[in-house]
Amino acid sequence: MRGDLRSIDPGNGAVTGTPAVPASPSRRCYKTQSVKLFFASGLRCSLGRDYSRQKAYTRLMAKSAHAHPDKLVLYEMLVATNAGVELKGAAVPYTSMNGNMSSYLSNEGKLALRLPPGDIEAFLKKYKAKHCEAYGVIQKEYVEVPDELLAKTPELKKYFELSVEYVSSLKPKPTARKKTK
């Protein structure tokens, strides 16, 4: 059985090449579905940076283990707006500075931002959001970003930068030292 897997140019999203033969019909992999979702959604980096699309495309092709690849792409585009921040984590992508987390994308597909105490209430009221909850515990420093706002990268960028600035000002967590014998 021939599949219609073709190579996709990450620069402009054009489909090129000839049909490929998958290893087996059951291995018509999740990567293809994620990439189709990424390009079919019509996402364009509103900040005029093509490298964020390239980075998202590369990450999707390398490993798309997250349960919500569409939200992962939006999160990566948000992280790409700040050059000093690196996306970490495989199963639960997150950003951190000095050992303190500033944001993460949960397995449920919810983006959590760690905001300064003065800005949390304003964010909760403005976007009708709520505090994050993980394993039955309410995280008072984190707000859950609504899906509508996650799709608006330029608007969310302001809060992401506030989160990075706040976490950078916190006391660094001590690193684990190797035990010597």
C-alpha cells in the first residue's frame, strides 16, 4: 500500500517530492499528522521570524510525544519571541531560569505562566482565567492561560516576558553537587 507521505519544505510549507512508501500501514505515523496539523492550521509567525516556524517544524519531525502538538507549536512560537529563553523538557515542555520554572505546558494542553504576585489578579480578571491545578494542588503563583489567548502570540508575549523577568529576579535554586568519596 502506497502512502502519500511527501517532504514538506519548512520555509514556506510547500509539499514537494514524490509519494513515499511507509514501513507498514500501521506506522503512518503521528509525526505526519502533527506536521499536517501545523501547516493546515495556517499558522504564521506574526512577529516576522521564520526561524520559529523552522524550530517548531524540526521539533515536530524529531519527536512529537506531547498529547497536544497544536498547542506545543503555539508554545514554541511564544518561547521563540524571547531570545534569552530556552524550551526544555520532553514530556512536559517548560522554561526556567536559575532553577525556577517560569512556564510549562501540561499534559492536558494547558499553558501555565508564573507571574509576579501583583499581576496575577489583573490577569485572572482580564482573561477570566484561573490558577493552575496540578495533581489536585492549586499553584498560587501560576495562572492557566486560556486557549484563545495562547493563539494570540503578540498579546501573550507581554505576560511571557513578565514571567521571565519575575523568575529571573528570584533567588537561584542550589544545584545538585556530585558526591565525592
